[in-house]
Amino acid sequence: MTNWLEKVTGSFDDKRRWRDYRARASALPASHRTAVAGLERYLLHAGAIAKGDVLVQMLEDLADLFEASAADGTPVRAIVGDDPVEFAETFLANYRDGQWVAKERERLVEAIGQADREAHADRGSGAQGSPS
């Protein structure tokens, strides 16, 4: 059971993982560090990730990618390509389930499904829907 303090402040494990990620990002060579900072800023603003564990996993994966490329001597441009926004959007697509909008998408699908079931029930009972 999660203690009451973690319910208020969020997962201590996620906070530890965040600090570890920040340390890893800070240890990158300057060019990779600058790229990660820019990508992080974009991903945090554009991604709207609401689940802390998904957010931290996304950033850890970003750190993994840039640590490996730095170790191999791969330049930043070879990682992100000519369009950094496209790279960021493609990278972010792997974490869509963590976005707050994912829950709203599920709710929309359920509402339309419910409307469809109600329409079938109305037709089965002979009721006529009247436009309002």
C-alpha cells in the first residue's frame, strides 16, 4: 500500500529515477547534453505526459539513446536527422499511453459506443428519436 506521503507528493521511486536521469543527462558531452535539454523541454511541453512513471521512462530511454550515441561518437544530427521536431514527435509516439489525453480518448470511444448501444436499444423497442 502506498503511504499517505507518496499519495500527496508522488512516487519516491519516480523522484529518484528523475534525479538519476538528470545526472546522466548532465554527464553527456556538451553537444549531446544541449540536444537532450532541448528535446526534454519539447517533450515535456508537447507530450503532456500525466503518468509520472511513463514520463521518467521516456526520459530514461532518451538518456540511453544519447549515452549510446555519445559512446559511439555519433553526432547529434545523425540521431535526430534534418527535422528535430519530427524526431521528437516520433519518439513521443512511443509513450502516448501516458498522456492525459489518452484517458479522454478512451472516454470518447466509450461514450460513442454507449450512444450506439442506446440507438440499437431504441430501434429494438420501437422508440423514435426526435431531433432537439
